[in-house]
Amino acid sequence: MIRFNLQGEFNVPFCRKPNRFAPAYITKISNQVQAVVDVCALGDYEFQCQDYSVTISEASAGDLLYCDPPYIARHTDYFNGWDEEQERQLAHLLVDTKARFILSTWHGNKFRMNQFIDSLWGRYSILTKQHFYHLGAKENNRNPMLEALVTNFSAFYEEKKSPRAVQLTLLDKKTVFNG
């Protein structure tokens, strides 16, 4: 992700941390992208590039909408592309949809709460998870944020941890041959 400050300069410490783009990290990202490609190839999915209001109005009961608008009132400019009127319009469209939806937004941080959580999204199921952003012009301005997923269906959060792989060698003393 590349972000810019109001002067048009990078506000993400790009290339200042030697391990930021280590080969293992690039490989991990590449593998994640390939996994998405593989999953998409298995199903009958349709991706459209159109205004969100059109997409929501076309959705039916068997569809799942994932809405990820810019976070309202977070002082992120996005070229002034998302405001209270659009947040309210999105809520109005989603209240009428027959489709299931997941909305990604922010819930709060140590300084303030998202005022729209209660007023627009409080009628829905809300899952939260704390996330630390490594973005910001100054390191002391980087703080944890409580992220929120809003759904119009019963959802739960279950974190699954991968078992730790153990590397053994052929002549490892722990290796036992039965046979």
C-alpha cells in the first residue's frame, strides 16, 4: 500500500526498513495472490467495475456483498471521495438489500469512536478485532485501531493457527525407522 501526505510525498516508511521487502515477504504475498487466483478459478464468480449503488441494487438473495468504503471521518483524504452523505446512502442501500453483506469499517481507537457505528450500523452484527497500523508520518502517531466487520447475518470470528512445521533431517536422532 502506498499512501501520500498532503504535500504529495510518501507517508509510509518506504525502503527505510531493510526487511520490509525481504524475498520471503514478497514470496508470501505472491503465494497469497496465487491462492486467491486458484480459488476464483474453482467457482463461478463475476467481478464488476461499477458504482456501488448499482452493484447493491442488482444483488439478489444468493449473493454476498463485500463493502470496503474509505473509513469515514478518519482524516484520510482519499481526495475527499467519501463523506457522511455517502456513508448514509450506503447504509440505506444495504438495509433494503436481499443479499448478505459484510461491511469493513473502523470502530474506534484510544482517541475516539466511529460515530456511525451506533447510528447506522448498530442494528447489525458487529465483529471487532484490534489492528496496529504501521502507517503514519511519525512513528509515535501510529496507534492500534479497533476494526469492525458489520454483517446482516449471524457471523462469528474464529482464528485458526497453523501448526508449526518442524524440519527434520534424514539422520536426525529423533527419526525412528520401523520396518
